[in-house]
Amino acid sequence: VIPSAVRQAQSWALGVLSDGDWAVDATVGNGQDTCFLARRVGPAGRVIGFDVQSEALVAASARLHREGLAGRVTLVHRGHEELAGWFRDHAAQRRPRVFMFNLGYRPGGDPKIVTRPDSTVSALETALELVVPGGLVTVVAYPGHEGGAEEAERVLSWSRSIPRSMARAVEFAELNTRGPAPLLIAVSRSKHRP
Ligand SMILES: C[S@@+](CC[C@H](N)C(=O)[O-])C[C@H]1O[C@@H](n2cnc3c(N)ncnc32)[C@H](O)[C@@H]1O
């Protein structure tokens, strides 16, 4: 009945996305969320996916082709801290309805290539600026790995600092786990600009 943090993020995203929307996967990894978003926005929609690792983009691209979704996805081999520049240069008129962040390192990949607190928070600020009114930014953070607790704390304090008139921020995490549980933070942009 109670989903994992990753599934709960998808479930909330499902609730706001419609056919033809644009969405961003800010950490493509093996492409699980990218495929999920691509399926949800449909053939008229578009997903932009960012990752710093070419291995991740190769794995995600293979998966997108296998699932017949590659035609509606643009994979960008850049860090999500370059989100603002990418949208300015390539799609200045488009405002995505959902941004998904899944922090940490790629499952099965190099554990040293991880998201970092400064670039994560900078990308989140851009995401909250770019997302359409009524849209959603989700972050799954993993306090269990080295540097992960600090990153999760930075995301939490950024979320708490968002003016209430701009967005609502919530936290979702399992309580009775053996180690630190993954944390989902979801930020829902107000329908009207403050
Ligand atoms: C936990 S994985 C994402 C998992 C992915 N959602 C999936 O379905 O497999 C985190 C990813 O973030 C990537 N990453 C690290 N720093 C990044 C950055 N600055 N911008 C974008 N991606 C980054 C890593 O290369 C890694 O693939």
C-alpha cells in the first residue's frame, strides 16, 4: 500500500502530467524515470534528460529504443546545473510541468560519480523557476552513502526556505528502516505567480 520514495515521486508526477507536456529528468542514470516520463507525456510530449556520465546516457538510450520511446526524448550530456542555459538556448518558450531528480550514483555504475550539494541546489532553484505554475519538482535523496546525508540536508533546508506563496514543499520517508531511508522531497509550484 505504501510505495517506495521513487514510486511515490512517480505517482505524484502522474497526477500532474498530461499528454503533450514537457518534463525533465535531471539525473537520467539507467533511464527508469526517463522512460516513465516519456510514456506519460505521450508522442506529442517531450522529455529532456541530463546526465554527466556517457555510460548512463548509453544505457538509457538503449532502454528508450527498446521501449519505443526514444523519439520523444532528448538526452543531454551535461550536468543539471546547466539546465537554465540549455533551455535558454534550445527551448526558450517551453516550460516543463515536471522535473525529477534522483540523487546519488548510478545503480551498477561508478559510485564516485555522484550528485553534489551545490550543483543540486543550484539546479533545483532553476527547476522551480522554469516549472509551469501548478507543476512539480521531485527529489529522491539517499542519506546512506558518503556525502549523501549532507546533500539531503541541503535539499531539505532549500525546500524549507521556499516562500509559501511560491510553492508547497513536502517530505516523504520510511521510518522503521535499518539504515538511513531514501527521502522524497516534492515541491509543488503555486498555480499563480506570487
Ligand atoms: C541515482 S542515479 C539516477 C537513477 C535514474 N533515475 C535511474 O532510473 O536509473 C544518479 C545519476 O546522476 C548522475 N549525475 C551526477 N551528477 C550529475 C549532475 N551534476 N547532473 C546530472 N546528472 C548527474 C549520475 O551520473 C547518475 O547517473
